[in-house]
Amino acid sequence: MSFQPGDRVIQYPATWQPNAFDSWGRGLGVGIVVEPPFPVDDLGEVDVRWPNGRCFEPITGLLPALEQEGSGASLNC
């Protein structure tokens, strides 16, 4: 799977890999894939702006967000 800038994403709980940035809310809610601030050679990651901040994320830890997500609806994975 690949994501493009503007795509809405959520974390994929089955493959999500926690890290130190989770403490500020990384991976919570719906994120938006954005253009990275510099060229990225690793095609296995994308730059995601989460509601509480921005972080590079492995594509394997993300799922496309459904249209209703982020509008009060939830996804039970």
C-alpha cells in the first residue's frame, strides 16, 4: 500500500510500533499525509500530521481512514 500527500490515515493496531513520540498523541485520531520537509529516500515511510503533531510513520503501521472517521465515528479494529 502507498499513501500520497492529502490522504487521511489512522494507525493500524496490529502492526503499530510505539515509540517515544506516542506520549504527545502520535497515532491518535486521523492523520493527514503531508509532503516531507526534505527528500526522503526511505519509501517505506510517510510524513503524517496527527492532530497533536507531526511524525514520520512506517507505511505498515497505517490504514486509510474512512470518510466518517474524524467526524465522531470510530473504527473498531
